[in-house]
Amino acid sequence: MRMIQRLNPGPGLVDFWTEFKRPNPYRWPILGGSALLTGSLLFLLTDHAVSLNWIVGGVLALIAGVALAAVIAERVRIRFGVLLSAAVLTTVLLYQFTKERVIVPPRPPQVTFISTFAEGRSDAEIAASNLANQKVQERLRAEQARREEEAKNAYRALGRATGIDVDAMERQIARDRAREAKPGSGVAAQPR
């Protein structure tokens, strides 16, 4: 129960209302300026204020100018120690917020799909296109196999010319492949 009494905002609100009711010609401008200044500072802490907004900066400068003009007009005696400590404290607090860097992610790119096929093709046209593509792929595979066989023949001729027993090497390679292909041989197939 003591904690609730210590943290009770009631007496503070009553004290504020008592001071606010006193006849002071500056009470409404001070209240409005305080609310505007607090709102501007809180806006700067949100995600919407990535950089200093010109409107918020203008409001803050206007409030500072009005406060300075009021101090000069009333010939208030300024205690520079208090003013300096308040300025240092405010600067340190605001500096802590400026160290946080927020990197705004770039906009996702707009993807434009380019199609080499005409829109609205029928199933028969798609099947004919796939069949023609399959024939081209088979022709390319046959040509690749022919080139590989020509390369093997060239290496065989080179091996025979240098005195290597090419036939024995091919038989050994065939045995190794057969052993690797046999299930349960325990030998992992090597990538070629």
C-alpha cells in the first residue's frame, strides 16, 4: 500500500492544476509550446522521421525563438550554470539518439517478365514446340557424343604412339566402372 501512495500521480496533478489556475498571461502559450515541443521531439524518435523533417525543424526553431524572445522581453536574469547544465544534459541525451543508424531497405525491384512465346498459345502449339525442342536437344547430344568419341580416338592414337597399352587401360576402366555400379560394393561412385 505504501508503494501505491508513493507513486500516486494525484498530488502532482493537483499541484499542476493549482499553478495553472493562477492568473498568468503566458500559461496557454507555454502549455501549447510545451505540448508542441514534446510532440515534435517524440516524432523525431519514430520510424517516420528517418531524417530531420523540415516542418519539425521549423517548429523547433520557432519555439526556441519565441522562448528566447520571451526571456529577453521579461529581462529574466539568466543563471548560466543552470542553463549550461540543462544544455549539456539535453545534448548528451539527443546525441545518444543520433548514434543509432537506421538503414532503410531499398525498394524491391520491379520484375518484368519477358516471354519469347506468343500469348494465348494452344496446347497443340505448345506440344509441337516441345517436340521441336526435343529434336534439337537430341541432335545436340548426338553431336556432343560424336565429339567425345573423336577425342577418345585421338587420345588412343596418342597412347599407342607413345607405347602405352590403351586396350588394357580401357579394360581396367570398364572393370572399375562395373564394380562401382554394382549395388552393395561399398565403393562410392566417383563423379566423372
